[in-house]
Amino acid sequence: MIKILSYILSFIFYILFLLLLVIFHPIQVICHKLFGYQAHKSSVDVLNFFLMRVVVFLGVRITSLPKVNLPTDRPLIIVSNHQGVYDIPPIVWIFRKHHPKFISKKELAKNIPSVSYNLRHSGAALIDRKNRAQAIPEIYKLGQLIAENNYAASIFPEGTRSKTGVMKPFKAGGIEALLQAAPNALIVPFVVDGNYKIEEKGMFPLCLGAKVRYKVLDPIEPAAYTAIELTKMVEALIKKELNQ
């Protein structure tokens, strides 16, 4: 019975998820081409609100969705652990007042409705993860963007998602490149707790009773620390919050 239920709910989830991407793709294009950046951003915010909430059809309950009270007159660097693709929508929604921009592998900028268009037109850093000589300058350009506009850059220093929820070591290179371009950016640790449970279930991720929470930790002024020190500090803070 549970297996049949997982098939039914997973089917509903995938249909809704894909419909959202397909429906919002032309909405994004129209907003961007006719009304400009702000309208495009607003359409992306609404899309990610729904993408964040649609996991309820898998039996997932979001137990904590924080509101942020951070300055909008300086750039932010959101440093988060990474548990899967479902980490993205809450960051977009929670930090929507700060215009979060992402570092993404360049392959995602093609052939995915809504997602690829947004990556190409939102100011994201599109990197080749195997080519540091290409990646670091691209991240530096993102740092310049957030410095000039007081936007936020979101970075997952683990590089790839944790399939078990156990954090991988943080790497300092991306944070260092961002800080070189935006030295006054406020470092904001962000905790993702539970999203790995969705993707570990495979194609039929029934997660009845699974709880997911998100938490924004106290921001850190970067001036007194090196990028390596900041990276280790944020890693330790997030690990403590996850009891790891």
C-alpha cells in the first residue's frame, strides 16, 4: 500500500513541479523582455515560492522558514551547506529582498525550462567546475555584481550535494573570490536540514513525516578574518547547528 501511495504522490509531485517550470518559463521571458529586471526577478520569486511548497505532496513538512532582517545597503554572501536541488527555492524566497545570485555549473544554463533562462539572465556565475581558471574569474564577476548593486551571492562551499546530510569539507576558493570583489560583503551562514531525505529516496521519494528546516545564523563581519578562516568558521557553525 505504501509503495502504491509513493507512486501516486510522486507522480503528482513531478507533474506539478514540471508544470511550474513550463508555465513560468514564458512568464519569465515576457517579464524580462517587456518589463525589465525587477519584473523578471518577481516572477522568479513567485516560481520559487511554489517550488519550495510543492514538496508537501511527497509528505515533507517545512518546520522552519525564517524571515531575515539584514541590511539592504551592502552586499551579502550567503554560505550554505548543500543537500540537493531543493535547497535553491528557499534561498531565493527567504532572501528575495536581497536579490540572491547563484554559482552554478554551466550545463544547467541550457535546456531546463525556467531554470536555464533565469541562470542566463539573472547574473548567475556559470562555471566549469573542472576548470579553475574559468571558474574563479566568473565568481569574481559575481562578486563585482553584488558589490555594485548590494545584492547577495549564494555559495555552496561543499561543491556538490551531500547525499546523506553529513557535510563535506568546505572549500574557501569561491568565498575568497567573492570577497576580493566585494570586501564589505556581510557573511550570512544558512542551514539546510533535511532536504537530502527527498533525493535519497530515488525516483519515488515518498517522505511521509519527513521534516525540513531552514535557519539563518548570525551574520559575520569579514574584515578581521581571511577567507580560509571565514570558511572554517561558517563550516563549524553549520555543523554545530546540524549536530555533526
